[in-house]
Amino acid sequence: MAQQHGSKKVIYAALAGNLAIAVTKFGAALYTGSSAMLTEAIHSLVDTGNQGLLLYGLRRAARPPDERHPFGHGLELYFWSFVVALLIFALGGAVSIYEGIHKMRHPEPITSAWVNFVVLGASIVFEGLSFAVAYREFRARYAHLSLWSGIERSKDPSAFAVLLEDGAALAGLGVALVGVSVSVWFDLPAADGAASIVIGGLLVVTALVLARETRSLLTGESTSPRVLAAARAVLDADPRVTKVENIMSLHLGPAQVLLAITLDLQRNLTVDQVRATADDLRQRIEARQPIISHVFFRLGPASNFAHLPT
């Protein structure tokens, strides 16, 4: 629950900032005719919608298990995160590149450039604050890893999606600032369009990274080696377990992991003792790693039920 609260805090901060920035950018783009500013306005609007989808995904994923979804609805968050990646690619990246190409083919001078500079400066401040919230929350979870390793290891797309979006937004604002500056100071209107193309490229790369990570989670990604090692330690320490054949895992959501364990037990255990052992091991594994929500055991060939005394 604490992890989900942290994710929501990050998303709400990003949503509020992007909504305010989007409205301001659209006004500035209409007033000045800047292609880069219009691209940035579209970018902020897409980001606002994305944060809404992530909040919706979190709410859907939090629903309890039911007859049709006995393991819960945690995978819904991964689905909606993948939708976010598609929107960044199509509505953010593709539209920005199209707008930039159009502006380069039909360049027009920017009027009242000072408006763009004021809006871009304010946007950098607000996006920077939003990015700081997302970065601080993300680093609190993965302080022992590099930023990229943390993104690859994270099973919560609602956290790293906002981080990626805000990072791309800050980079895009920097590009827009350069594009507008070159367009105005060197009388090169095409530079404004070129900035839009670069911003679109940034969004496409962001979308591809997000899609890659969420695709892996949607198609059945294993849990971290640390969680698996903790479960194995419980098994190895129990004298009733003679051998751990295999441990398979599957993330059912950011904070839900299913384990399927194949192991061998002492051959002198009765059927009731085998059941008691399984219950005991399950409780100890889940107590050691609360993220593990389901544990299933299968006996290996050395502890076949045909050889067990009743």
C-alpha cells in the first residue's frame, strides 16, 4: 500500500504540473505561431492524459480477486502503461515530427518571441519540480541501483513512466528553447521546425523504452533475483527439504508475485507431514517477502507420493 501511495503522489504531481503547463503553452503557441511551442503544448497535453490513464490503471489493478480473475487484477496496470507508451509514440512523437517537417517546409517567423521564452522558462521550473518528485520517489526504492538499472528492475510502470515522461519533457523544453532562440536571433524560422522534429524523436525513444519495459511485464516477467534468493534461503534452511529442483516466478502486479517451486522432501515424511511442511514453508516465505502473494509446490521425483507412508 505504501508503494502505491508513493506512485499516486508522483502521478498527481505530474498531472497537476502538466495540465497547467499545457494550457499555458497552447496559449503561447497560438499567440506567437511557434511550431516548437505547439509541439511542446501537445506533449504536455499527452502527458496529462497519460497520467490520468495511469491513475485509472492503478484503480483497476487494486480491485480484489473475483471468479474470472482469481489472482487479482494487477496486470491491468501493465496494460494501461502500454497504452500510455502507444499514446506517447502516436500523439506525441509522430505529431511532433509531422509538425516540425511542415514548419521546415513552410517556415514562418515567430512573433512576440518573449512570450515563448517566459513560458518555456516557467515550464522548465514546473517540470523540474515534477521530475524532482518522481526522481526522489524512484531513488528511494532503488537507491542501491543506477537509474537505468532501477528502471529495468522496476515492476511498477506507474513510477518509471512518470520519470521517463518528465525526463523527456525537460529535455524537450531545452530543445524548444534552443530552437526558438536560433529562430529569433539568427532569423532562421526553420530552426523552430527542426526543434519540433528533435522533440518528436525524444518522445519516440521514450515511448519505445516504456513499451519495451511494459511488454516484458505483460508477457510474464520473473521477479528480482533478491526475492528469489530470499525464498530459496527459507527452503535451504529447512531440514525437511532435501533438494530444491526449480523455482519459477511471475509478477501478477507491481507488489504481487506468484512462485511455483519444485522440491524434494525427506522420504520418511507422511502425507500429513508433507502437507504441514508445505503450509509451513509457504507462510515463512510470504512472511520473509510480503511481495510474494501465491506459493505453489510440486514434489520432485525423489519424494514421489507412491513412496510416502500414509
